Amino acid sequence: MNQSPSADRPVLVLYTGGTLGMVPSAEGLAPGGNIEPRLRQALASLPPSRQARLPRFSVLSTSAPIDSSAASPRDWQRLGATIAGHLSDHAGVVVLHGTDTLSWTASSLAYQLQGLDRPVVVTGAMQPLEAEGSDALDNLELALRYAAMPALQEVAVAFAGRLLRGVRTRKTHSEASDAFASLNYPVLGERIDDDAILFPGRGLEARQRGAPRFELADYSVLADGGVVRVALWPGIQAWQLAAWLDDPRVRGALLEVWGGGNVPPDPDLIGVLAKASGEGKLIAAISQCPVGGIAPGHYAAGQGLLQAGVLSGDTMTTEAAMAKLVHLLAQPLDEQERRRRFLTPLVGER
């Protein structure tokens, strides 16, 4: 990372699997290989004026491309290490990824690659590259364009003509080509006619100066369920919550609570949360509402979260909050430092 990005370096396209590269099989669509010639053939079908705007690129495939529904924190860690190892030789990186967990991976990469001085752009497709009417080529073209822009210095998602901050992104539709939304933060850029535009003042390039560090922690200790996600439902009982939080293998948990930070006024339920926090487990809460954040204690029904030592996730997405818990718990930090960092915006996630 000592060298600054330069136009004479190619963009790295890193293929991890997903619908974009899938091919038909006897069991249905499955991850396909031979990706580089397929990508180049598709890009060669663009009008010459659009081909001329593309950067030079090289292609690297992971050893075993997967459907992203099978991704785990171990995969996030391997991907982060791969990007870090190749970044200095490239102007930027495009990650081709399945859409199911694309926003989870983008969030994790943002924490691992803090202080980026060039783009890492994650994209995928709702249809395979060779399918009729596929969105894959448009997304690939857009990602390549943004990955060559030195002004973009963070992990972002390029999809359906827009550029979104990775830690603010969520898949909100299971079928539409415009499947992703940027929650609680404006988009970073947009395709307008044939131009890929970055909107000024929305990126991290100014905020991250002075903190160029990568945190490539070992996630393996948490990959087998060390962090859990619990969404409250009407009638939830303390024993049900305890079944998750009392397990010694659990080191952190994300609660998805109601509205602006409300939980049932059940002393036993609050007691389970307080016990887990007292044992040093990192417990955080976000709202089940996709838009807006939480302010525990604003309503009486939220006082229990404060009393139990549960941390506010503010406006964070589920993906960003879970990935942050994994990232912090994987590092050799004391409890107070973990809590402080969770409440601190690290990469524009809150």
C-alpha cells in the first residue's frame, strides 16, 4: 500500500462464483469455470465507444467458486487476504460474487481493508452472463469503470446502474435486476447516459486519511457460530433467548429489536441479556425496520437494553453489524476497546 494508484496498472477481476458465472447442470444452475474468456467475449459485444472506456484488467479465480449461500466468515477472511496481497499491483479490484450474501461479504471486506486508497468494487448478477436479457454485462462494465477511479477509496457495490457503499447495502428483492438498496445513506455514484459518476462529498476518501491500516484478523475461531443473530418476535421467552446466549461457544450476538429500540418489559428476558454482557459477550441491537435506527431508552420499553449493557447499532444494516461483531471479536482487544470500536464509525457504517 506504499504505492499510489496509477492508471498504468490494470484492474484485478476476482471471480468467487455466483449467478453471474453459473452454467446449467443436471441439478440446475451451478458455479461455472473458464471465466476469463467468457468475460472478455461478453465485453467485446459492447459498442466500441463503451469498450474504449474500460480499463485494462486481469482475471483471478478462487480455487473453488461457490454459490454465495455457502459463504462463511472463513471465506470473507480468505477473500480479504487475497485482495490485500494483490492490491498494490492493481489500480483497483472488482469482486464477482453471488448476490445472496454479496452485501455480507462487502461489509466484511470494508472492515478488513480499512484505509483503502483505491477502489474495491463488489458486483454480481441476477442472471448468468450468457442468459438472454442478463444484467451481468451491465454490472460488470459498471464495476470495471468504478474500479479504475482513484477518487473512490472504499469497498462499494456496483449494481443496476448505481454505486452503493458496501456497509450500507442490502439485497431487498429476490428477483428484480435492481435487487440492492443503500439503506440510510445516499448512493455513492450512478451511471448517467454513458458516464459513471461519483457524487462529491459522499465517499470515505477524506475521512480515512491518516488511518491507512488493514486488519486481516483470523475469523476461523468465529466461523462455526461464535456470533449469532436473534430477531425478536411477539411472545419470545427468556428461556428461548438463553438457549442462544448461554451457550459457551457464543461470544457475541446481534439482536433485531422493534421500532426505535424496544424490547418486551420482561425482567427475565433482560436478565438473560445482562448475564451475557456480564460474561464479556459482545451484544448489540439494531431495529427490525430496514430504514431508520434505534435510540434505546427513548421509550420506556427500551430501557432494558441500556440496563443490560446492550450496544446500540444505530442505523447499521444487519450485514454491517454482524460482520463488525465478527471482526472485533476476532482481534486481541479487551472488552472495553471492543465496545468502543463497535460504537465508533470505522468505515461509514453508522
